[in-house]
Amino acid sequence: MVRRSFTAVIEKNATFSAPFETEPYETGWAEEARWFVRVLELDGQLTLTPQLSPDGLFWCDDEKVPMVVRDKGLYTLSLRDFGNWLRLRGEFARASSSAKIMIYLALKE
């Protein structure tokens, strides 16, 4: 049997200079999820935290330690047992920071 998979482009060449959350994505059908974050430009330090929700309205942080990004490149976070909705929260270490990034969410049945 072939497993069903899907990759969503959540942000494409987006520039952020303040804390942000991605748009919620419904993932209840998937058993595995993996965030891919491609950092194209970065001034400062960016912390990325996966967030979970039962309904897409109320959110909590995943139990894993957030990922800290300090340089350009491709980064990834994997999740299992995450419920029905996912989003990614980003925060900068200092107010004057910014980042240009691409964010993908890969889901697998």
C-alpha cells in the first residue's frame, strides 16, 4: 500500500521583523508532520516553536524544545501525535531582528 503524503507551501519568501504565527493548517488525517524552514536572510536569532490545536482556534506549544536558528540554511522539525491542527510560531531574540524565510509543511499518512 502506498502511503498518502502532501507538502504545503505555508510561506514563500516572506520577510518578518516581529513575532509571527503561520496560518493554521488542518492535519488530522496525517500520522507524521515535518516542518521545513529555509532561511534566506537572517539578522539576529530566530526561535521556531511548533504549536498544536484541537480546533484551529486555541493553541499550545508542542512539548519539544523550540528550534533556535542563527544562520541561513535549511532547518527541520518533526512531529507525531499532534492532533488536528498545526502552525509554527516565530520569535526574534531582539526587537530589531528580521528574517526572510520559506516554510513548508510535509504531511504523511
